[in-house]
Amino acid sequence: MDKAAAQPIDLYDAISEMKRISLAGGTFSLTFRKWNRQTRNGGDVVKINAARIRPKAKDDKISDASYKLFFTDTETGLARNCWQVLITEFNGRRTVLN
């Protein structure tokens, strides 16, 4: 593993990079923790090997959409989303909130 890949990355820098990769037609990997506000249950870790950002929903359509990352799992074709602050890895690099 090269030195850059071992370095943590700021979460919002990672999201910007995800957008750049997606616009270029590429894919990225991410790992996040699940959280369900209705059941107040979560903690399961999800690893997506190949994802691409998709347009985010509007807050009036999906509650708190501005705080979520909307993406497509390109291996399954499923449209998914997760809470941005629960993203723990991007392309093998640990994410941090600065």
C-alpha cells in the first residue's frame, strides 16, 4: 500500500473526490455504518466495492437529504444512500472529520 493510501482523508474532501471520480465516469469504494432513525438501530458496517454518485434528493422529498450521500452500487445497480458523517472509508482510506 502506498503512503498516500495509508493517510486518513477529510470526509468532505473524500466526498468531493467521489463527485470528481463519478463525473469522470469512474467508480470508488466506500464503507459506512448503517443508521435507521425510525428504529434508532444501526451500527452494521456496509462495504460498497464500486459506487458512483447520483443526484441528491431535495430536503422536501427526503428528510435531511443534505446530510446524506446518494450513490449507485454499480455492482448491483441499486440506488443507495447513507449518512455522510457515517462514512468510515473512501477507496481504502479512513475518513476523518476535521
